[in-house]
Amino acid sequence: MTPLTPETVEFTGARGGAAPLTWGQRMIWGSTRWLDDGDPYFNLSWTLPVAGAVDLPAVLRAVRRLIERHETLRTAYVETAEGVVQRVARAGRLTVGVYETGSRPMSAAKTLAADLAATAFDYAGELPVRCAVVVTGGRPRAVALALSHLAVDGWSLNLIATEWPRLLAGDDLPAPARQPLDQAAYESGDEAAARSARAVRHWRAGLARAPRTMFDLPEREPEKPRFVRFGMRSLAAAVAAETLAARCSATTASVLTVASAALLAAVTGHRTAALQLIVSNRHDPRVRDMAGPAALDGLFVLDLAGGTFADAVRRGHGQAMAAYRNGHYDLSAVDAVRAEAARERGADLDLDAFFNDVRPDGRWPDLPPVDRDDPGELTALRERTRTFFDGGYPRVKAHAFFATGPASATCEFFVLVDTAFLPGEAAERMLLGLEALLVRAVAEEVPVDRVAEVCGLAPVPRPAGWTRAGDDWIDNTER
Amino acid sequence: MLRERLAELVSRASGGELAAADVLVSDRSLPALGVTSLVYLRLIDAIEVEFGCDVDLDGPFLDTLDGLAGHLADRLALADEGAPGGRAGDR
């Protein structure tokens, strides 16, 4: 890759302005505060293809229009005496690197994007986007982007990817119905206050049922790096999840959520599972075309004391829907409820187990045709399942994190574990356990108290002196 | 009437992917028809706006159009009697 002369994109949007952070921005802001300064963990790298005979000025024009139409791409986050403020610049400039590559422009763009994302953003002083263009023989082939998570979430990235070809073609796009400045205004109004109040009631009721933590386990020497993530691609899991979803009148998202909860409960020896679901908060049509972070955490608490896995899916589906419905709230109000619950329980509540379904429409639209009535088919499909090490991280705000991947033709699934509580290889075993559970539940009713056995997962042993109080484990040897 | 109107709301929540007429005549569950979590949430919001009442998400009636219609009819009757609607939307 050879660097050419960088270009400058000068942009002038329809307006500038300042407002308090939206609830979604505040969520990410809080997470970035939790990291060490300069840690680029929350940066996102993204690439966009440039198809057809489009010249460099046209690509730069599309980049300009992208920044002009989405205020989040020209927003700084400034700490003031009144708290953090989002400040939208009406006009400004962005330096765009240009790189010549002989071949494989998309993979060159991926490398560039990762490089651009490797340095933390100066939230107050820098645009939350960095950009470079990859050209081959003078013709633009791809655009590399690095974005601050304060500026975009996964939904926003998909939105940008959808708009990109039309921006390149010079099409007129309608202005987004709502920008983060408008969202902040909406969130200070009555309708949002009512939603937030409903969410607070949901959290209060859920916290009363949640175990104090899922990780009341004997401490272990953490591995290095401490957080380990494994991935799996399993057609068998996808087909089984679809079959179970149809049978239980639920969605595949709910099937995977309940399976994750059941696995975690089985491994940690709990009869109730608490997970935080990442809620995209995009079902409201008014925010569908808003670029900016909107996701918050929803509380999902599932009773797994008895019955079958299918029963748990039926119950869990309603619980998951309620968690998603109650995912748009004023963070400080929910923080207060969490503090109140901690006081009542006399212990901090640790909810650091998460589930995230990143599929844009909650489906696998491109699954290959499979004979679903043939019981041998699923077993055959399992032989094609692959697991892989996905990454190690020094610091993550989670003890366990379950997530789908964006693949549309197979079930891509990831499990991250905190090795201070669970061995790193448990992540891989949980992936295969998830598949085993789903496949078995298609063939026969699986009682929830047999999930560990079906998944081939041994519960973490607790030494003598540990006793159960309700659904909490207590280490009496410390007393 | 309620059933017909709900079928229209399902169709609209699906972005037109599901036809109201198909939803009305089908004996399959809503998820089997292709109602994803996102579509559900849009539907529940639409019901709240149109009928001014919240759907209790913690029950089996979410599955089918008839279940939903029955639940909603109960809710509306309760509201008409001026009886307390319970902790709607709490769970």
C-alpha cells in the first residue's frame, strides 16, 4: 500500500448546536469512562466498497454528504460544569488519506480501518470519524472508516452501509427524521419520561428476582489476557433454533437468549438467571434512520427452577420482549433503582452477564435449504460446525458475554468469559454446549435441571463451606 | 373488528412484509408467520398508541392474533369499567 497525497473534505451541514447527551450517548460515555484513557476498545472500524466507475472527487463528495446529513459524525463531546454536552459543528473539515494498492482493495481497506481505529479519539477536540480511500490504478475501490462508538452503534453502521451506494451515485436522500440533538429534546419530554418510568418499574421488579450475581464462584487465577472470546459457526444451531422457535411460538432471538441463560445458570449453579440484553432501541420508526448510539441495557431475569427447556423458551420469550420494551430510559433513574436494590439486599448487584443479538432483523435470511423433518439431518449438520478463538482482551466490563454474529447464512455465535471466574476454554465448551442443547431439545424434551449434562458442561464445583441462600451462594469460610 | 384492526397493525409493524389478509386467515402463530422481536415491539407500541392500553408481555397470548385480540378485549373491557388496569407494562 502506497500513501498518496491526502485530500481534505470540507463540509457544511444544515445546522449546528448543543444539547445534553442522549440516554444512548450517556450509556457509551459511561463505558468509555470505565476504560483507561487512550484505550481504543470502543472504536469501530468499518469499510465500504466503491463499485463501478466512480472517481475520487465523487467518493469525497459522498463522504462530505454523509458527514453533512448525519450530525453525529460532526459532534464533539465536551465536559462542562452542567455535565457532558454533545456539540454539533455545522461546518468543518476532515483530512482523508488516499492509498494506492495493487490488489485486494477491500482487504487493504480493512487493514487501514483497523489502523485508523487503533488510536483513541479525543472526544472533545476531534471529529468522531476518520477516513481513508483505497485506490487501484488511480480508481477508488474502497473506503476505510474508523468511528467512535459515541458517534455510532451497530445499527448506525448498517444504516450508513445502506445509504452509501446512493450517496456515491449522487442520489437525493431524505434528511433523517431525528438526529441526536432532537433525540435529547425528545428524551426531556413527557412521552419519554413515561417510557423511562415504565422501564424503572420493570427494573425494580426484575432486580427483586435476580440473583445477587451469577458469579458467586470461588476465585481463580485469571489467565492472560484475562478476557477470552470464542466464536462458532453452526448451521445445526441455526436450524434447531428455528425449529424450536416455531414450536414454542417464539423468535430465534428468544431461543438463543434462553439457551444462553440456561447455560450460564447450569455452569454457575443457579436456578435463576439474570442477563442484560443489549437493546437497540430502534423499533420506534422515528429513530430508524438516526445515526447515533441508541442502545441501552435491558434486564432479563428467568426462573429456571423446573420444567423443560421448551417451557423456559415460552416463558423467556415474554420476558425478553418485556426487557426489550423497557430498554429506553434515563440511566440515572435506573442507576438509582439499582442502588436501592443493592441497599435492600445488603450487597452490590452484579449484572455483568450480557446477551446481544446483532442480526439487523433478528433472522438468518440466507440459511441453505435443509430437510427439517429428517432427524438425522441435524446430526449430520453438526459435523460441519466450527469453533475458533476470536480474541483476548485485558479489560472488558463483563464476566460473560453471549452474542450472535451478523452472518445471515449460519448461526454465528460468540461467548466471552472473564477468566477470573471461568476458565477460558469454558467459552468454547459453552458454544458447543449451546449447539448440543438446541439440537437435543428438537429431538426430545430437555428438563432444565439436565441442561449441564446435555451440554457436557460440569457446574463449577464449590468447596466445602459454601452454602446456598435463596439463589445466592455464600462463602462461609470467610466469616 | 378488533381482530381485523390488529391484523392491519401487524402488517404495518412488519413494514408491509406480511399482508393483513394473510395474518387474518392463518392459523399459524405470529412468530411462525415471520413476526420478529422488532416487529413485535412495533406492534405493541402501535397498540398502546391506538388503544391507549398496554399489553402485558408476560403471557402466552402473544403467540397468535386471536390470543392478542382476546387479551386486548379483556384489557379494554377492564378499562371501560373504570377498574384499575393493574401494573400495565411492568413486566
